[in-house]
Amino acid sequence: MRTAKDWVGLVVFVGVCLAVGFLGSLATAPQVDGWYRTLNKPTWNPPSSVFGPVWTTLFITMGIAAWLVWKQTGFRAGNVPLGLFGLQLVLNAAWSWIFFGMHRPDLAFIEILVLWLAIVATMWAFFRYSRLAGWLLTPYLAWVSFAAVLNFTIWRMNT
């Protein structure tokens, strides 16, 4: 049975994830029609209109995943999986500021590799408490894997 605390928790977790997405968009949005447009990109680069809906969906599923772990563990017992989750959120936002804000695809590529490892560690920790929570992070890992390849390709095409 779901309590009011459960629903508030869900809203908070999803809200935090969406807030991280918004924070990243502050660096990204002004650059999409500016600096980013001037870069050489591979033919398989998705149109800019794809990124917003994909990231919004991923941030919502990430919030649900974290909420599922929190419901199982609380903050004290869930400090490792939820701490890893927080770390990967920070890394997620940082990538946008490095790539778009600093115009540094080279450093962003190194950072996205660290983000990828943090997502894998988070998934591993989530699976220990909720199989569904672990699986909910799978599309996120797939998208960040694609983003890492795209980041690398853009970096190499523009050096």
C-alpha cells in the first residue's frame, strides 16, 4: 500500500532528476544554435529536437529507479546505492557544462567515461535492492554509451 510519504518521495526523486536536467540545459541550450552548430558532426548525429524528449524520459525513469531503492532501504541503509546515484547525477550535469559551457569535447569525453562507470556502479548497487530499479537505468546507460561515442567522434572531427 502506498502512503503519502511514498508519493511525496516519488515526486522529490523525479523532481531532483529533472532539476539536474534543467541545470545541464542552462549550459546546453544557448550553445545548440551557436557553438554546437559550427562543429563538424557525424551523419548519424541525432537532430537537436531528439535530445530534450529523450533526456526528460531518462530523468523520469532515473527518479523512479532511485525512489524504488529508497522505498526498500531508506536513506540510511541505502546510503551506498543512493550515494552512487547522487554522484552520477553530479557527473551528468557536469558533462553539459564541460562540453557545451567550456567548449571542451576532449575533457567532456574523459568525464563521460567516468559518468559511464558511475552509472554501471549505480546499476549494480540498485540491482541488489530492486531488480526493477536496476533495469530502469538500462536505457540511461545505453544513451550515455551512445553519447560517449558521439562525444568522442565530435572531438576527433574537430581537432
